[in-house]
Amino acid sequence: MVARRIALVFAAAALALGQSLAVGVGVGAADSGNYTIQASQRVGTAHPSKTWPNVDYGTSSVEIPNHQPNSKTIRHTYAAGTPTVGVTGIASGQVAGFSGFAGLTHKDQRNAGTGSYANTQFTLEPPDQGLCVGNGQVLEGVNNAFQVFNTSGTPLTAPTAYSEFFGFAPEIIRTNPLVFGDFVSDPRCYFDPDTQRWFMTELQISTDPTTGNVKAPTNLVVAVSASSDASSTWTVYEIPTTDDGSGGTQTHSGCPCFGDQPLVGADANGFYVETGEYALSTSAFNGAQVYAFSKVGLELGTNTSAVHINAGPFTEPAFGAPAFDLQPATSPNGGYQTASNGTEYFLSSLDLGAGPALGTRASQLGLWRLTNTASLASGSPNLTLSFTAVDSETYSQPPNATQKKGPLYLGAIVKSPEGLVSANEDRLQQVVFADGKLWSAIETAVKQPNGATLSGIAWFVVNPSNGTVSHQGYLATAGQNLLFPSIGVTGSGKAVMAFSLVGPDFFPSAAYTILDPATGPGAIHIAAVGLFPDDGFTQYPKVGGGSGVGRWGDYSAAVADTSGNVWMANEFIHDLLPPARTLFANWATFISKVPAS
């Protein structure tokens, strides 16, 4: 969520978003509509690879946020009702053939931008990671920047500012007075194995150039590559998400609004984006919004209209709340569902509670089917979205995580100890349709045999043909916390789950496990060992706006390539001191690969 991303330099009105609740059923024709994307057919190009200079970041008090997010991220869970689980050991080495390389760091993200975009990036926590792989290339997007590598880790582009790439106004011009531009956030990317094209998405919110306060219009931005080369040119589309009747949009309660955390998926016929709609002025939540595009139409520029389905108003007596975070499925090798003239699947969490205030937990998942997707190629698409509640194991809001104590830089300056690491919430992370099943995972509170309640992982394999869970289980390790899982699955059903490992014995580290649905997860392997504590500005209230709970990644990423390798991108802490870090943050990311067996 935008509210979960804290920008040290974003002196804007609070995006104090409430929790997202669940879940709607049955969307009729009156509740969906076609409108033309406001696409200028702009061309975006990633910047050639180069060495970036060090930049003076500045510490002006006007760059300090005057708010904290009002969301599940700062809440904890009661131990009552939390599942008691066994623990899995941590291996000393890697699986055979494992390899990896350094991804984007906070310094890369902060320094991205050339020309008039130089020194205009926000200082951001946490890093939300998009990852896609194809044609011998790896694309990683983090917050407001992205970079393209080859599969050996050699950069093919420099870290590229999304604002510059999309043609938006620079986020902040550090003059006196400051000038604010468009806010962009929450990247996702996808490589289509059928057409060998790349997709990237971000959200955009306009701001007042003087105050930085958010305002209309807002947009979902979709970029599609012109070829199989991610380092070349792209076509950029804007889809209005204001939903106040302007720009051909629907008129929803409390809007103007924005589309939070775009989630992406695809089948043979379409490219799909789901957002959570929030009012700009009141933070009221209107529910899930699904945007369906003709995949080839976007790639060729011949059919650039979106079917907008508002799942927000629909409730079901057993749930009684709007749907949120319908994670669309991707497929690793084109193994799509062709039934019902093309079907795109989504999964969602059905935890309706607000953390400890209600002490809630859930034991069902939402299975969504968007059918007749082949009609997206026509001039009058006719889609149907339906919902099924699927019984599952219990999951609940995870607690924040302790981290290993160690030397500090920013903490030493402000004379504060390291804080907790945020575990956020129990929303599903990524969905993969492979081997006829839907694979996903979620953060959850788990009670370990010694009685400690920590953050662990619940994983699920759902059979969409009959709406049942075929396999499920938990992953936890003794005395430590596991955060933000993502599962990459090959076409044959080989699964690797990536996540963060942090606890009293571990600095924040990137980790993974091989997941066999029949026997469960294997040993935990550490892909990139954390070397220091999380030491960013969100750890420290004295820096201004820091909550005392370090903002960690809202999501990680894992994806299979067409050769059957699983690629992962995770956050970890590598450096302590400048110039490797910035004054305000020290997160880094690691990109790794588990080869086909």
C-alpha cells in the first residue's frame, strides 16, 4: 500500500489508510464497464548502464513526514487461536547449482535519475520488489526505480527512475522552496512467455507542487516492451483510477480515489491488474478493482481499452465486507486455463479483522474466476467474475519481528537502539497457476513448541476445478521470524519459496526453501546473509516520522523462467556505513536462482 511506504522526503498530507477487508461475490454486467485507456503512446527507455556518483542527501526537516500509516502494518496479533506448528532447521549451505547476485540497493533507488531527474528521488522504505525473467534477462523493480541485468548479473541498464521512464514530474526538486511532483510506487513486472514481451506497472498520484499534498488525478500506469529486449523501448499507458466520473471513469463513493498496490497476472488472452481503491481525502476503502486488457492488444497498440470490474460493492452474508487484494495468477510456461472460453484465476485472503482489537483469524481463502477472457479480443468483451470460499488451515495477523542486535550508524547518531522489523499483515503474496493448481503463501502468526508466538508462513496449493485445498502447511524456524513469502513454480510443479529471515540470532537475511507439496518445505537456506541490523529512518522516531518499527518489504518476488529455473528477489541488510548506504537507510536486495532439477 502507498500508506505502508514511508518517504522521508514526502512532506504530504497523510495517506492514513484503513485496513482492507474482504470479500465480494458475483459481478454482473451493470457493475463492469469498458472505457478507453488514456494512452499517449509515450515511449520509455531504460538508461544505458553507467556508474552513479555519490549524492549529498541533505537532512532538512521539511523532508520529514508528518504522519504514520493507519493500517495493519503497526498492529499485532493475539496468541489465542494461533496455530501451533513444528520448526524447520536452517541449512549451512545452498542447494546444488544455486547462484545469485546483488540487486538494487537503497542508494541505487535514491540516486536513480538523469538530467532534470537527478537528485529528485524520495528516500523510501521499505523496498517492494517486482521481478520478471525472460530472454536471458532479469528485470527488478524496487519502489520508484528499476534495473535490467543479464542472467549472470551483469547490468544492462543503470538504475532507472520510474518517474523519468514514465514521463511524470520529478518526485521532489530540492530547491528552496521545494517543488513536489508525481508520487509513484508499488512496482510489479511480468514477462510473457507466449509473446516474449515485458510488462511493468506502478501507481501514480498527483501532488500539489508547493505542499506535496496528494490530489487528483490518479492513474494506474502500464508499460509494455516493444520487443523481447527489456533494455530497449516500451510503450507507456495510463489508466485513470480517480473514479469520480472524470476521464471516463466510474463514479464511486468518496472519490477521487487512487488504486493501491497494483497486482498483476495473465492468461492466454489477457493481462490483468487488481488494485485496492482508497479515497484520497478520507482514506475510505471501496474494495478491489479489476482491470482486464487484451494482452496482444496492449502489445500491438491495437486494442487499448480496459474492462473495469468494481468488486468493492459486493458482499456475501458470511463475510459482509468488500473484497481486497485479489492476487491474479501468472503461469510459468503458458499452461493457461482454457475452460469457459478462457479463465483467469485469483486468490485472496479472507481475514476480515483488524488485528488484536478483534483478535481475528481466518480459515478460508477466496477463489475467484474471471471467465470468457477470450472475449477481450473482441470489440465488446463480456466477462464474469465469480467467487468461492475455500476451506483452509488457519492464518492470522503476524507479530512484528525482533532482530539481532548489532552496530548502528543512524541509530548511533540519534542515540536509539534498533527497533522491531515490521511483518505487515496476512495478505496473500503472488499466485501461480502451474500443473493445474494455484500456489500461494501468506504471512501468519505461528506458535512454536516452546510457546513463543512469532511470524511464520502458511502455504497453500488450491485445486481450482473443485474449489478445495489439495496441500497446505506451515513453515517456521526455532526462535526466529519468517516474513513476506513468495512462491515460484515451474510448469511441472517444482516450487521454491522465497522469504526474509530475521530474529534474535539473525540480522535481516534473504532466504528460501524447496517446497514439495506432498512432504512440505525442506530445510531453510540463506541466499544472502544479513550482516547488520535494519538501520533505516523508520526505525527511529527521533528522525521524524519513524515508528520505531522498521518498515520491511511489503512483498518479495519469485518467478520461474521457461527453462524451469526459479528466480527470487529478497531484501537483506548488507552495509552499515556510507558511502555504501545513505544517511537514512541501508536496505539492499539480492537476486538468486535455483536451477531446474
